[in-house]
Amino acid sequence: MLMSFDSLREFLSSLDGIGDLKRIKASVDPVHELGAIAYHSLLRKGPALLFENIKGYATPLVTNVLSTDRKVAVALGVEGDMRAMFEKFLSGFRNPIDPVEVNGGPCKEEIYRGEEVDLYQFPTPVWHEKDAAPYLGTFHGCITRDRKTGDQNMGMYRLMIKDKKTLWMSIHRDGLAHYRQYEAADEPMPMAVAIGMEPLLCVAAMSPISSGLARHAEFAYVGGLRGKPVPLTKCETLDLLVPAQSEIILEGQVLPRVRVDEGPHGESHGFYGNEKDGLVYEVHCITHRRKPIHQGLICNFMEDGGKRITRSAVLWGKLKSLGTPGVVDVRFPDPGCGREICVVAADIKEPGQVMQIVETVWGVNAMGPNWIIVVDADADLDDWNDIWWRIYSRSEPHRDVWITPPRQHGGHQPLVKQGFTSRIAIDATSKFKGIEFPEVNAVSRELSQKVLSRWAELGLE
Ligand SMILES: Cc1cc2nc3c(=O)[nH]c(=O)nc-3n(C[C@H](O)[C@H](O)[C@H](O)COP(=O)(O)O)c2cc1C
Ligand SMILES: [Mn+2]
């Protein structure tokens, strides 16, 4: 089943084929209830959820499309272990393919302009109980153009519905850099929003992809991943190109010199947050497929989107290119919101090697993580029971835990909002600890396989 997908629909039918898409026919309230169902299904590593009967709406909404390793593997067209996924993810950077421009496209099957524009036409959830409003943009791409070079960028910046034509947004990085150019010229910034994209395009929108890939960076990257160009089509009212296969496109402009207090909204660090420098996006045209599928996610430290995999892949690639000795695997697990906690598995052969690894990870990753745990090469990085067991049994706090003085930090969690925090590294390996560790008493792999092959026969399935 190695393939690439042109559209969200194709991807969903592939998930359906392996039993990883659940159609929910029961009536569900978009205010709080839908988000809570999505959250509990995430915790249970459930399938993608297609809500077909959202109270008050005919349009369905899909969520949790990349919430498990298996679904990310399908999106990447990879079979095999996490390392195969890392390599595939990185291949898009190595071999980018420029997008192609096409005429029209499915995203233009229906077009609404001016007074016909109504953002409330879609079943947009109030995802968390204390969110200020429905959030229409939670797993999408905001597309803007560099005012000087003409290059396009696509980033995922959340969008809160203010009224039927207005969204408030929280925007940083490349999108904000574009905005500042327009604001300096006292012009509104043209922006298009694509919702319901083939999921790798969402992965590109949520990843820092611009550098080194020149024009249309996010689209060239996904073209590289898919081995074929992403078809883009012209907006109806803006000089911007958007993915032609999208379910829904918004066209509009971000106002210069206007700031609003956006939020609160549940954020990926696990707390509510608001953006005091929020921007105002006015929508003047909506195009969409006939019978569109709306899409979104509930933000939490554990969320849809697979960032624990994509961020791990980026670090893996950097450590590999630097030839960091001994590193065999890395992971940014969900509880660290995919960025603040890093677990590294390494084959330790020399004294001091663990510290060398820690400093390299901090060196290549200026924004974090502020927690690093180094474990032996045989650890299961996806199993917190295993990691915690190693922390308590292989590290002595006075000797194997290192804490730095506070330094600049890009994290957005409440404690470090001022931009400073200290960092901690834990050497939870068994090497150079002054003892020969006794043998581990877990059931061996061979014996495990043998008894597990009898599981059904024993009536345990
Ligand atoms: C679900 C989700 C929501 C996000 N919301 C925001 C947001 O509201 N504002 C923001 O600046 N970044 C947000 N991000 C992070 C950006 O998407 C990320 O920094 C990305 O690199 C931005 O694109 P850019 O590098 O092209 O600017 C979010 C990421 C995810 C996965
Ligand atoms: Mn970018």
C-alpha cells in the first residue's frame, strides 16, 4: 500500500480501507461535545473520525486524521518502523519538486462572494469548553506572498470566528514576517486559507519549512514527498495560488495597524492561551467543493497532526548529518507537546559521550527542548513506562542530572512566556555508572512471540 494522495478524500478512503476511518452517524453537538469526543478518541489511539451528523448542519467534519503512527505512515506512503518514516519525511527536503499551476479545480465547484459570504455555513466546533468562539482554522494552511520576492508561504495559524466575515488570528514566524512588510506599506495583506487538504500539506503548514527550498517552499517540499508536483490554482479574487484539491478556500485580507485580544483557546501546551497582538482577517470570498468536508482538530499536548514524528524526524536528520556518535533514535513525545521533551537512545561507548549528545541537541535546536533524557540503545522510546524505569534505575540525581542556568528559550508554555528558562538533561543510560548492571528480567522477545502467537487460542483476544 505504498502510494501518495492527491486529496483529503483519497486519503480518507485509504484509511477506510484499513479500518482506520470511523463514520459517526449519531447527532453530535459542535459546541464542546465534538471536541471532547475527538479528545477521548485521541487518548485511546482511535481512528480518524468523520462526523456526518453535526447538530444544525449538513456538512460533515473530519478530525484525528494523523493522530496515530499508523495513520502518519499511510500519509507518508511508508511501511515499516519509525526510522523509515523519518527518512521519508526528510526526503522532501532533499528532492523538492515545484508545484504546477492548473486552471480551476475541485475547490471551485461552488463560489460565494461579498454579501453571500457566511463563515457560519460550516459546522465549526467550539473545541474546548472555555474557548471564546468556534475556531475555523485549526488544521489548515494560511497562504500569503512575500511582498518583495513574490514567494508564497503556507503556515498553520489558528483562526477564531468573530462574525460571519471576520476571523481573528494568532500569527508568528514566516506569516508574521509577510504581514509586517504589508503593514509597513500601510496595505492589507492578501491571504487565502485552505481547509481540507491532503494531510501532508497540513504537515508542511505546521512545520518550519521555508529555508533552502526557495519559492513555494511548503508545496515544493510536499511535491518532493509525493514524487509529483502539487497542483495549485489561482484564487478568484487574490493573486495567490492555493491547492486545487482543497475542500474549502477562504479569500480575504489581513488589516494593517489593527490589533485585537484573540482567544482564549486551548493550546498545545495544555493550557488556555490568548494572543494580545491578534490580527483581523476579513473574508470576501469562499469557494468550496460540492458537498465539502470540513476539517479541524482539538489542540492539546496530545493532538492530531503527528508532530511527535515530524519534529523527531527533523532532529534525527540533523544529528545524522552531524555524525553525532552513538545516536540510534530520537523522539519528541506528546507530553512535551512535541517539542519540550526529547528522548535520545544511544549506544554509549565513551565517558562524556552523553554530555556531547546533549550539547549537540541543544546546539542544533536553539528553541528547545528544555528537557533531554538520554537512554541506552535498547529502550522503547514510545513507552513512557520504559523511559521512567530507566530514569529512576540508571540515574543518580546528584551525578547524572545536569541543570543549566536560565537562558533564552522559544517555548510558549506559561512558565517560560518571558522567553527565559533553565534546561535539564538526565543521563539514564547504564554506562560508566560505576557498576555492572544485573540482567534485565523482562520476558525475552523470543518467548514473548511464542506466547503471543497463542493469545487467541488461549481466549485472551
Ligand atoms: C494545530 C496547530 C496550531 C497552531 N497554531 C498556531 C497559531 O495559532 N499561531 C502560530 O503562530 N503558530 C501556530 N502553530 C505553529 C505553526 O504552524 C508553525 O510554527 C509553522 O512553522 C508556521 O509556519 P511558517 O513556518 O511557514 O511560519 C500551530 C501548529 C499546530 C500544529
Ligand atoms: Mn514557512
